Amino acid sequence: MPSLALHAQSRLKEYLPIIGLPDFNKLSAKLIFGDASPTIEENLMTTVQCLSGTGSFSVGAEFLAKHYHQRTKYIPQPTWGNHPKIIPIAGLPVKTYHHYDPSTRGLNFQGLLEDLGSAPIGAIVLLHACAHNLIGVDPTLELWEQIRQLMRSKGLFPFFDSAHQSFASGSLDADQQYVRIFIAEGGECLAAQSYSKNMRLYGERVGALNIFCWITDIAFPRPLDLQQNLEDKVFIYGDDNIMNLEATNDMSPRQVTR
């Protein structure tokens, strides 16, 4: 029996393409953007398999630092502890915007709008896709629409972090409606995904980075270009860097993923 297990097809350990397993990437994009999403049907999406949430977020941050014109990145206050550590390593200045109001134990929506309203045109904004990864306080769908309108009016670039899909409503599909309203009207974005918690895949280090834009010849077949741009990052993060961050809570050369 042990010999059969070692030779089972499901246990083969051959190298995957640098952007990951194609079927996984396609299904991961569908999970966050929807089965019938035009981002997928019209080849407007590039998805790269990464090491869980931290690996996906890190690759996305470095990609933006290298290829996006505006370098300032806004993160909610508070946020998951790795966010303010990863972003400076990518070379992006970090600023915060209000999210939580301790006096009401709810969302500080007015503070959020004021902070994003004063952000420079084109700034990158980290948004928790659902079940905010620290306090669990999310805007309603109506408030998300106001956030979307403000960000579109200022050309702010959304970078979603989706670590808790299904934890807010109990539905994988319903929990991503906030992400989908951003792209429905032509907004572009990055979205990092982690399957450690919602799929119970902590040890497998499963995640993905989705890069979405409305110009087809940029999004597809750009995996070949992304391979050149991200190849070193994916290998560095996979083999060395993102190995022990949560365990050490520092930014030593070996770091961990969510």
C-alpha cells in the first residue's frame, strides 16, 4: 500500500508552470469574481497562484511598486498585522485611513470617506473583501457603493485582500458581491486570495493573486509577460522569504504566509 500511495497520480510533485496550476487559477478567479463574470469570459483577468494570502499580497504589492505610477498605499486602521510590514518591503509608503470606531464598535464611515477623499489621485487603497481581517466590521452593500463612487471619482486603485470569503454571510458567493460591484462599472483592481482559513488549507499554503484590467491585450495573454515580471518574486517568496512571518512577527529573511 505505501508504494501505491507514492505512485498515485494525485501525489506527483512535478513543477507547475511559473504562474501556477491553470485549472486552479481559473477556478480561483471564478470564486471571487463569479462564474459568469466578464472579467473571465472576455479574458480581462490574469491570475497567478501564490503562497496563501501573504504570498499573494506580497507579490501584488511588489508588482504595483514596479509597474504602477502612484506609490502611496492606504491601509485601514486597524488591519491585519502583516499588511504594514509587507508594504514597505515592497517599496511603497504606507498611510492609514479610518475604519473602526471603538466608541460604537462599528464602522467609522465618515472618517473613512474623509481620509480617502483627501488621498492623492491614483493612490492604492487596501480593502478587506469581507469579514475584515482583524475586527470583522464591514460596510453594508450601500456603503460599499459610496466607497466605490468616491474611489472612482478620484481614480483610487483598489487592492482587495480576501482571506475570509464565506465567513461574513456563510456564502462564498454573497461575500464577494462587494468586490464585484467595483469591476461591474469598469473599475480595475488587484485581488489577493487566501484559502488557509475558509478551505482549511493552512499547511498547503494555497492562494492566488488576480490582476484585472479592462484592456484585453494587457490582461491576456499577458501571463507570459507576468511570468517575466513575477518569476523572480514567486520563486523568492516560495522558496525563502515568506516562510515564518506569523511565527516570528518580524521581517527577518524567512517569513510566513497566512
